[in-house]
Amino acid sequence: MPLLNRPGEGESWDERSLLLTMLKFAQDVALWKVRDLTEEQARATPLHTSPLMAPVNILNHLRWVERSWIEDDILGRDSHRPRSEPDADFVEGSVLPLAEVVRLYEEETARTRAFFTDADLDAPAAVQPPGYPITTRWVLLHLIEETARHNGHLDLLREMADGEVGYY
């Protein structure tokens, strides 16, 4: 069964429904790519130029990306994202058990989708980078893009780990 839900006959999808469906699809693919990996496979870093690029680390990074964009940027609160060093959220993933990272990511993705279900997509984010304004819609689109981009990394890492390809 495919991960991507498609509209049924007679269903009308507005912009928010489409965006949330694509976000959920990207999130589900990320989860699918790490499911059934052993701890060793999930921690493997076969790309010598990217020593933190392990499936579990990517999933942990995606968890913090979602939380920090909503908490820090949209709401102007402190997400408590690890920032003690560059790539701290990747480093944190390398010490947490895979099952815990999966659980934390599932919890975060559910919170993210719940937030965007009712959020004003045209609202400006509390934190604005210099030079261009961002809105809640921009952040939602960015999270889709960020997750999809990292899914490309997960595609390759999963295939290298056990030969598994595809997304369902």
C-alpha cells in the first residue's frame, strides 16, 4: 500500500490539505527508510566525506528541524535544540537508541502536522531573517523540502545498508 494518500472521488483538496498530505508523505518515507534497520545499519556512515551521515542521525536532525522552525522561528520560543557544536543534533542521534529516535520523530511529526492544521499560513514568523520575510506557509513548504531532500540521503544509505529501494 502506498504511503501517499490521494484524493478520493468527489474529494476536494485545498492548499492546506495538499501541503499537509505532502508533508506527511515525506515524513512517512523518512520513517520507512529507517524501519527494520539494525542498530549497526542505522549508525553506519559509509560516506567518508560525511562522517555524521547515518540514517539515525538524519532522522534525529529532521526531528529537531521541525521543532526549531515552529518553536524558535514561528512562535519565537526556545526549542532547546542542541546547539553546543555544529551538527549537534546529528551527534545526539548517534548516541540515542534507534527506537527512541524513531519514537521522538513520530511524536514530533504528529505535533508538527497538528500545529499546521490550524495555523494561519499567512502569519509572519516571529523571527525574521534579514532581507526577506517568512510566513508560516514558507516554513511549512521548507519543512517539506528539507524532509524530501534528506529522504534522498536516506534512500542511498538504506540501499547501501541492505539493498532496500523504493518507498513502500
